[in-house]
Amino acid sequence: MSENNQEEAQHQSISEIVSKVINNRSNDFSDNAVSLSSMSDADPITGPSRLNVEAQIRSEYGNFICPEYGKSFKCKSHLVEHYRTHTGEKPFPCDKCDKCFSTKSNLTTHLRTHTSEKPYSCDQCDKSFSQKCSLDRHSRTHTGERPYKCPMCEKAFKTNSNRNDHCKNVHNKK
């Protein structure tokens, strides 16, 4: 099956699930929203609809609204990816092991564990990383940058998780 046909099948699967959810759920956003189902697939602004969802449009927050929790997204594809957190769908299988992923980018990152590919190199030392976020975090060891500040006491941290642990342990805040 070609990649394009596989993506179409994935979108159709999600579309069917979302349509069922919507048909069984009242519309909480009807006062401030326009249904996507009222838009034509030929509409030059919205383009062809791969996801037959009654996601809602609220331009002041974003265009596509999750029917489960109301989270907004600017792109329909981001809503599709997000909705997989509700359905548990993981349509991207690894051909080297039995793991599956909800996004193609997560699969691509995972594949580097099999190939040992590390495309992100530090320009200060000889370390390389499989993910850009790991290189960014490592770079702070050279620069001393601490971009994550505690909102209560202004103490700064190199990582978001260290700041969150500090807030939880020191200030008893989430």
C-alpha cells in the first residue's frame, strides 16, 4: 500500500471514529462556532476535507476544536494527531520492532534507536544527539543558560522538568 493511500485510510479511520463521537455528543460550542460539515470540500479556503469531523471554528482561538475537550488547533492535521490521544490509534508501525506510533515524526525519531543515527552535533564539543531537543538541553551546559524561571521565587533552571520539580517540592504547587 502506498504511503499516500495508507494516510488516506488512517484519516478515514479517524474520521469514522470522530463522527461516531460527535453523533453521540451534544455540541458545547454551538453558540460561538461554525460546523466544518457545512463547508464544501471544494471550498478554496478550507480545501478538501480528509477528516469528516464536526470540529468547530473559533477564529479568536484557532480554527479546529477537539470535540472531546475543546482544545483548539490552527491546522486540521494537528487536530487529527491530537485526536489519536483520545482513540489510542497508532497507525505508524516500526518495521524493526513491534512498536507503533501516533505520528510519523515519532516513528522517525524512534527509528534512530535502531540505526544509532545522531544527526544533531554540538558545535562546542564532540557530542551528537538523535533529537534536537537533546542537543538544545546539552548546549546549556556550555552557555549556562537557565531559561525556565520559577513563577513564585524567580529561581532559574536549565530544564522545564527541573523547574516543575522545584515548584512542586519547594512551593507545593503543580
